[in-house]
Amino acid sequence: LEIQVTILDVNDNSPVFKQTNLTTVVPEDTKLNMTIVPREDLSATDADLDIIYYELTTTVMGTDGYFAIKGVNNPEVYLQKALDYERFNSTTLVLYARDRPVGSTEVTHTASMTINIYIEQADTKPPWFLPCTFINTNKSICISSRYVGTVNIHEIPMEPLHLEPGPIYAIDPDYLLNERIVYSIVGGNGDNTLSVDPDTGNLTMNKAATSLDSYLLQVMATQVNNIQKYAIASVEIKVVSKNNYPPYFERRLYNGTVFLGLAPRSFVLQAGEHLAPLVIQAADDDFPDV
């Protein structure tokens, strides 16, 4: 008597990953939809030859939605949302492998794999002139105010010009890269009256101003290794007349006389002079003709 025995396979094995922990470094400027971890590094096997179903989650608050898998049966991890190093610089993902789809009432075996992702800062931001004010909550855009200074007409200061709210200064906000910044005047200096030191940003006079017109300069800060990363700041240099002395009254004491019953807006008269209005005058040695 021949007896044929058929062994029926049952679901008694769990999926198995090649490795349970993987670490990768992702540049901050990685383009959307780019593969972060290839499928071959993430695929699980099952001795029961079952179809594997995958699910990706994150364990770090605020990093949801940045990474995803290609499909429920394809564990390839890709970038779904643009990265920002200032928002977060690392995250941890957990990839689950199941031998039954989610929601199945059959016996299901599960395996998990941890994926550690570290963000590498890239040259994504132009220079910032300081001081500046952030205009968004994640502090990725900072707007500077106009620099303002004054010079005396017909004079050439020997020192760099003093500016408010501070000296011309720019930084690379990609602070880990900290690219070197150079400065140049790109507008408002048609007569070449002023110059800027390319390394320090100090503003100096090449020649004296000959009129009281203000100079409205545009100063550019550029990264040495990437000239496409630049910023422009406005600089107003006001030309004023020399002002070394305070004004003073011509007399220390003025005496005037008024009469009872004078109408409003009547002149106050000089004491002892019934016809001469009282005149109070000041002078300034900086302005002898005024």
C-alpha cells in the first residue's frame, strides 16, 4: 500500500531583515523623491514565502512626512518633503515588515528595523547682514535694516565711518560651513567717493563730499566659494555741515516789557524801549553765516 503524504505549509515564521539597525547621512539639499535607502538594503525575507507588507513610522516628534516608502510591498525609502537643517538634523525611522496585510484577522508575524538618519548641512542660504530680524518661525529668513552714517562736507575722515545700528557685517547662516564673506559696493557710488574693505566691511572715504546730498549705497556680501549666494544691504551716508560747537545765546539775560491789556499776539518790547520788540537770538560758530 502506497501512502502519499502532503505537508501543508503554515504561517509559523516571522519576516527577517538582513540587518535590524541601519544608519545613513542625508545632505540637506537632497532633491525631492530621491532614494534615501535602496530597496535591497531594506527588503525582508520570509521562510514561509509569504508576501511581505511594509510600514514606515518615525519616532521623533516634528519629523513626520519627510520620509516615505515607495509602496506597501516596496520598502525603498525616499525623500517626500524638503529638509531644513535648522528644523531638525536627525531622526529615527522604524520599518515594519508583516506577513499579512494590516487589518488581517489571520495570524500575523512582524519584524522591525531601525533606520537612523542624520542630516548634513548644505550651502542653502545666502549671507545675512547683521543685525537682522527673523520673519518666519523656523528662523530661515532674516531681514536687515538700513545702515546709516554721517560725514562732514569737505572733510575726509581718517577712520572707518561709524554706522548705526552697527558696522557692516554679514555671516553665512549655514554656520557649520561658515563660508568666507567678501564685500563690495554695487550701486550708489557713481563718483567713487566711498569704498568698502572686501574683508572687514569697513566703509571709508576716498575723497571729500562736495555737496550736502546723501549717498545711498548698495553693498553686496558674497560667499567666496559660491558667488550665487549673496545679499544686498542699503547704506545711507548723510553729508552734513561741520558741527563741532553748540549754539549759544548772544546774551545771558533778556529783559522785556508788556503792558496791561495788550491784545493776544502783541509784541513783547525790549525793556526801556517802547518801540523795539524783544528779539532773542542764538548763534553757532559752525554756521557763521546763519
